[in-house]
Amino acid sequence: MIRNIALIDCNNFYVSCERIFRPDLQKTPVVVLSNNDGCVVSRSNEAKELGVKMGQPWFECRALSEKHNILALSSNYPLYADISNRVMNILRSYSPIHQVYSIDECFIDLTGISKTREISYQIRERVIKWTGIPVCIGIGPTKTLAKLANFIAKKHPKSKGVFNYNDLSKIQQQKILNCIPVNKVWGVGHRLSTQLKESGINTVEDLKTAHIPTLRKKFSVVMEKTQRELQGVTCFNLEDITPNKKQIISSRSFGKSVSNINTLKDAVCTFVSNATEKLRSQKSHASVIHVFLKTNRFKVDQPQHMPSLAIRLPQPTNSSLTINRWSNHLLKKIFRPEYSYKKAGIILCEISDIHSQQVDWIESATSGDSKLMTTLDRLNQRFGRGTIKISAQGFYKEWKMKQERKSPSYTTDWNSIPRV
DNA sequence: TCTCCGATTAGAC
DNA sequence: CTAACGGTCTAATCGGAGA
């Protein structure tokens, strides 16, 4: 039996989230910027039409934006996460087999359900009605083909937001795959598509029908799996449980360059709070800590320094206090006062489950932080992130991000809702 | 020569 | 006025060190 895998993808997600609370922006060009108001990470259709590129540095668009009055907003991640949850809750209700793939995408298995097309239109209508977010739906026998179908649904207005690859005849399937360039395939990015083209593989159909041994020789196993998926054979399953993270990174570019160690300590302390909170929320411990610094790689004329250092702890931990002490130690070792740093971060790895941890009764005294951490997480969850901080955090603020275009936190902060 | 492991690469969004 | 360019995550593969 041919499976009906549906991929539901929100249109221009961050921009659509912003528009929920600004209906006046419905037909106007809008973009959402990355941290530090650096690059464009979401564009409305109008902004796309004006030629704003995905990932483009915002300062490069300035002339264009002034000419056409493009509205640029700083990103507001708590808002997007909240809206995403609402959308996903609706989608989940349509099938017990589902996978939330990213903040704006979800696979659901509609195999065995009759009237797939009608159901798909119902999903679209319900999501827009209940959340205000427009979505497109692609259906195919595998995840890779569902992704491709979604691409077609997005691109062709005629599809009205739904495209079912399984509805096509073999001839029609071949015809359409012949029209789509390989780089649209899930897993084929910029580099691989260039290499594929060198081998004469230009379209999706070319990849689907390419000679496997040749393909395998030149590319990795992933390419082979991708090809099988294009042929309709499942290689990537729907994973309904999200596995725990194997590494947790917290890093940020600074609003301006920093050469003061105290400011860096402050930033690192915030990264530690951030990362350990995630660590604790998945009930894990980490054994290895990396700390790194980076100068501004775009300033070619300035001396570059990108040091990094790691340490393995004698005992896995999730205490922000313990991890902060070690991070500071590492930071002091790699820091050079003669450089101006633009970015810093920490990486927690060798992450293990709390229960699988070996109990060392000699060291067990050090886990006395755990009750404190639980309390800290509860308070921060209840009264807002940053209510309780480590004392080393928050005094030297010069590193903080630039966010000059942020919309109010409509769904996560009562005070930002306008009073009537 | 083999194995292990950290570093690098490529991709997604 | 000028300068301004993201963050997290995974898997596969590479390449050097040591067995």
C-alpha cells in the first residue's frame, strides 16, 4: 500500500506570526531579522518579490527597503514558539503518527484515510481560522516526496495550497520531476547540487533515475537514501518521539565588539544559564564543556582570534553553578586582551541520562545543587526567564544584542496587550 | 594496517 | 555620521595518532 505522508509547512512563518497582531501588514512587504538585527530570516511574499534574499544582511537591503517601505522587525522567538505550539496541537489531532519536524513544519501520516484532499483543505482552513497562520500541504509516499510536493504546493497558486503527488499518474510524476532542479530536494544543498550538476544530474528525475553505484562512489549514503525516497521507498521514518539532545550550544554575537574579560564572563554566564536550563529540562547531565570566542570574521583587516578550549568534568552535572565555574576557568585561559571579540559561546556535550549515571558516593555531595536548580527553574518558568540569575550574571551588559525593531510580546506578556 | 576520536563538512530551518 | 553579516542541531566523513 502506498503511504500518504503529509508535510504541513507554515508560510513565511515568522512574518505570519507578526501579522497576526498587525493585520494592517497583511499586504505590505515585511521581513523578520535574525539576532542583532543582522540578516533577513523570514520574508513576506511582497518582500520576496522585491528581491530581498533569504539570509541577506539587512544593511545590504537598506536602499531597497527605503525605496519600497519594507518593514523590518527584530525576531521574537517566544512569540513564534507559542504560535507554533498552537499550530502543532491542531495538526497532531489529525493523526496519531506525526512528527514535529521544526518550528514551522510537521509530518503527519494520513495513510488509510479516504478523501486525503478534502482533509487537507480542512486542515488548512482550521489552522488559519484558529491561529491566523497560513499553511501549505504536500503529500507523497515518502517524507522526501512529501517535502517536494509541499514545494510545488507553495510555488503554484493553482494548487490552492495542497499538492498530492500520489494523485498523479506515473507519466505525470515523471513530467513534474523533470521540471524541478535537484537543489529543491530535501538533503541536497548548495554544494551537493553543484557536484551533482557536474555529473550531469540536473533535475529531480535525473537524480531519481541515476546509476546507483556511480552515485554511491561519488556521494554519501545519504544521497543513496534520498534517491530511494524519490523512488517511493521509505528510508526516513516518521519519528514521533523527539530524542534528547546530544549536544547543547548557547552562543551569541555581541551588539558591539568586546575586549573586556568581565563582559565576556557576564556573557558566558548567561550562556551557561541558558544551556543548563535546557539540559535540566530534558533531565540530562553533561560531562564535557567547551568555551569559545570569535573575533569579527567580516573585518578582514583586523587580527583574528578564534580560540576554544574544552574540559571533561570528573562527574557529569547539570548545575549552572558548577558549569559556570569551569566555563570561567576555560574563558580565562583562552582570553587575550589584545583582541576584540564579536562572539562567544559554550557547548555542552557527552550528555547522559540522569538515571543511567554511575553513582559515585564520594562525589555525591556535589549534586547538592540539584534542589536549588529545580527551584531556580520553577521560579524562572513562573515569573519569566531571568527572574533568578547567578550573581556573576547581568552586571556587564555591553555585550547584549541589538534589537531595535521588536514587536511587543503579545502572547507571552500580558502587559504588552493594548488596553481598550 | 586497523581503530578510535576529534575536527571538518554539509545540510536543515 | 558611519558601520552594520544568525543560531542550533545532526550525521557522515576525513585524517591523524596510537595500538
